[in-house]
Amino acid sequence: MRIVVLAGGIGGARFLRGLKAAAPDADITVIGNTGDDIHLFGLKVCPDLDTVMYTLGGGINEEQGWGRTDETFQVKDELKAYGVGPDWFGLGDRDFATHIVRTQMLGAGYPLSAVTEALCERWQPGVRLLPMSDDRVETHVAVELDGERRAVHFQEYWVRLRASVDALAVVPVGAEQSKPAPGVLEALAEADVVLFPPSNPVVSIGTVLAVPGIREAIAEAGVPVVGLSPIVGGAPVRGMADKMLSAIGVETTAAAVAEHYGSGLLDGWLVDSADTEAVAEVEAAGIRCRAVPLMMTDLDATAAMAREALALAEEVRA
Amino acid sequence: MRIVVLAGGIGGARFLRGLKAAAPDADITVIGNTGDDIHLFGLKVCPDLDTVMYTLGGGINEEQGWGRTDETFQVKDELKAYGVGPDWFGLGDRDFATHIVRTQMLGAGYPLSAVTEALCERWQPGVRLLPMSDDRVETHVAVELDGERRAVHFQEYWVRLRASVDALAVVPVGAEQSKPAPGVLEALAEADVVLFPPSNPVVSIGTVLAVPGIREAIAEAGVPVVGLSPIVGGAPVRGMADKMLSAIGVETTAAAVAEHYGSGLLDGWLVDSADTEAVAEVEAAGIRCRAVPLMMTDLDATAAMAREALALAEEVRA
């Protein structure tokens, strides 16, 4: 079975771990969000791709969900001693090595997709990890700070400001001009199932879908497209998806997110058992819906979620 | 008193520490060798400039004479795990931060001289540290390896091969087209004394002198030029200067190095007390010479050497 998964960072990575356990023989391709990529200290940092790679490759800091295990911060301390910023982005020494290798390869002319493949040769994530695009796409968030409206990089909004102010708009700068990375459209054309993990619907999956051609390729694949709600009981399970949903005028409910994707894109939707009342609303919108436990508390629970998603896909197909 | 010092790495840096102690009120400008600069992992590394900066700024690893104190090697280990080389150049995590800042600034368009000044704002070396040139000059060494003659980067010869094979030629690639960095010619024009520390006469001081205009500016300054022999008792005090001297056909003796610089450039020369017999030979070549202890065993001994050099300069001037 060929499964294509659109993934952001922590939520997507953890779901993928469950999916691998649930479908060990499946051929899994991950289309990773690169809208939150950022240039720091002259280095290209791809937080979502790295979170997937480290999580599936056994190098992740399990507690925080991002960054490397057994990490140290000598480089960061030194940069601070040089007065070179920003200091709000927590790059560790081990993590720096990844960005150094990536930046060197990009500088040598390799596209991000080839670089990602090379990095994955070490990590052996057990999935084919593709950036959504080799072109630069950068998610900006419009905010009002000190009475003035301005746009900040998504990471600045998320990490520095900790989403403490309202997001007025979310713009994937460069998306319109971007092309899907090599392999992306092919993987979708050959997919048996497409899954949306419980990732941020706006800045993770939404950004992947903003690359022209990807949304159309999913629709044209003619296979079941099933998503898992990142909203449980009217709040994001983790992160600050509610801020992002408000920015695009979508309510923070499991049903509203499904309707935002829409029946033109989505065939099936899993909501948490706590949101059973949402099932009827989602089905009324033309999307098959089931309520199951959606908390990724451990690998077993996550694998069960993945099995439910695959079961719903088969139900849709039948 | 305005003193200009041409410096390589460890020998130059340690001598400068003695000079600062010997002449605390002097205005010292250092023209640093950049011929051993190397690009590693896409980062610009300037070993000699950094050794001077770290040594005078209190950040040097005293035992090895280069690199940072309390160093760790997480980035290096990770690069190795990625299979990205070379692994023979020992960059530590703290050191990496310097190269990251430098590379970022160079990428932003600042010349190396401005970058060096910015880095020195943190280290406060107590001297004005100038790269010999903002242009790329790279010292290559011709060697015979496996029966074939080839040119390797100086660092590859020095660090990877540990000078284990003969150097057939030493070429400062790019030197002919290079220009002295801003401030270099001005410092020489305003100097009261010019000193050559016991640095490598070929790949350190020789490379600085290979930048068109520097040798002429020293001659035109019309001030005493005094050097200290890096050769004691027919062998280099440290490093592998003998290999480099052989490559340019100069004997490994204190007198031969003085004669290699020549009386057109050098006014005074200090040899070690062990080389008293060299004094007459050097003086016969038209260079005033004294035999004094030249082992930089501690700060006092090094300051005494610097005082001897300044005294010899005054003798020359009188």
C-alpha cells in the first residue's frame, strides 16, 4: 500500500511513527511543510523536515518534541557572546551540524529535495521524506505590535512572540510562484491513500496545499483522503492552532476544520471521542466521519489512530 | 610608540602577548597571515587570525596553542555521522560559532577586515588586528603522494599529512592579484618599528610579504625592522618550518633565515643564545644581530624577548 502523508512538525512526526507501526509494510511518502523554514546565522533551518527526520530516525528530543536528544548549546552561547542574534531560536550544537551540512549542499547547488534525501541517508526514517517544494516559501504572520501592523516570520510569531498576540493574517509568501518538489506529484498520482495527520491546518497542511498543483493532484488521484482532527474539545491538542484558525476565519472546532478542508478535498475525518457531537455536522458536509480516541499519548495509542484512519479510508473506498 | 607586527599563528600570538607586556603603552597593529585560511563545511575559517584573537583575548586553549578553551566537539561528531568531511581538521563547537559569524558577515558583503574588526569587538585583543588582505590568498604545497605530484592546501599538508612528506614547493595562490587590506599600508607608513615574531618565515611571514605592496611599504617606512629567529639549534622551536624552508631552498639555521629575509628588508635579527656562532654570519650579511634566550616558555621570558627586539630596534635607529 502506498500512503502519502502531508506533514508539519511535531504532530505530523508523531503520527508518522504510529502509522509506521500500524502499517509496517506500507510504502510511505511524506510531503513536508517548508513554509516555516528560516535562515538563521546564514544557515538554512528546516524545522518541520528535521522534526520528522529526527523523530523517525531516533534522534529527537522526546520531551520537547523537536531538536536533538542529549543536546548542548555551546555554539548558541558563543553567538550570544558575539552579540549576534536572534537568540530566541533554540539551536543546539548537534542540530547546528544538520543546518551546516544542508547549507553547504544548497550552496553547492543541490536542491532542497536532494539535500533532504542525503540527510535522510543517515537517519533512515523509514519513509520517503520530500519537501513540498524546492522553491523558497516563507510563512509570514500579520500582527499588530505597539499599535502598528506588521508582518513577522512565522517562527518569530510562534517562538519569539509565543503567539501571544492575535494573528491577523497568515501568508505563505512565495507559494504562488512555487512548484512541487520532484517526486511530489508522482507520489500523489501513485498513492492508494492520502492522510492529513493532526497537524496545524493553516501553517502546516495549509501551506503544503498552497503550493500550486498539490491540491489538484490530491483531487485527481481519486483515492481516499482522510484527516485527523488536531482540535479536541474546542482547543488544539498542542501548539496554538486556534490563533492560526482565527486568522483565516475558521472556528476552533473539529467540525469547522473538516469543513475548511471541504468535501472537495477530504473524504474522511476522524474526530476525538470527546467530539462525538461533531460527527453529524461533518457528515452533513459530505465528509465521512468517525469519533475515536485521538490523543497521541504513546506509540500504541498513535498506531491505533493510524489504523482507524486507514480503516476509514477503506470504508470510503468501498 | 607605534609597532607593526607581521604574524602567523601560535608563535606570533604568543610573541604578541609578550610584546603587550613589554610595551603596555604601545599602539600595536598586527598584520595577520590569511594564506592558511580554509573553507570547511561551507564556512570560512581563518586559523591564524583566530589564534591571535583568542590568545590575546583570553579564549585560547593554552595547552595546544590553538582553538578555544573548554571546547566540545558535538558539531564535529555530527558532521562525521553525516559522512561529511574532512574530519582531520579539529573544529570545536565554540570555534564553530566564530566561523558561522564570519561566514554570515562575509555573505552579507562585509570584507574580511571589517569582519575581523567586528569579531575583535568581543575579544578586545588590545591590538589592532588586520588581515594582510581582503582578497582570497590560499597557500598550496606541492608534494609527491603515491608517486604523483600534486598540490594540496596548506592545512591539508600541515594538519592531515602532518608534514610527513617533503614539500616540493610552496605557492601562495592568488597573492599576486591581492591587495593589502585597508589600514595595512597606512599602519606601515606610520610605524616606528616593524617586528617579525618567531613565526614560520615561509608560510606565515613569507605569505604576508607576498602581498604586493607590503614588502615595499616596510622598506619605504624607513624604520627599524627587527625579527626573531624561529629556528633554534638548527631546528624549528615548534611546528615544521624546516620542511617549508627546504621547499624554498633555505637551510634550517637561524642565520639562513635572516639571510633569506635579507638586509634589504631586515635591520636586526635575534638568534637564540644556543646560536651565538650565527651572530657573526648574520652581521656579515649586513643585519645587526644579537644572541638572547628565545624560548617562549612563559610570559616573562616572552616579554624579555620583546624587550630585546625593541632594544635592538633602538640600537639600529641610533
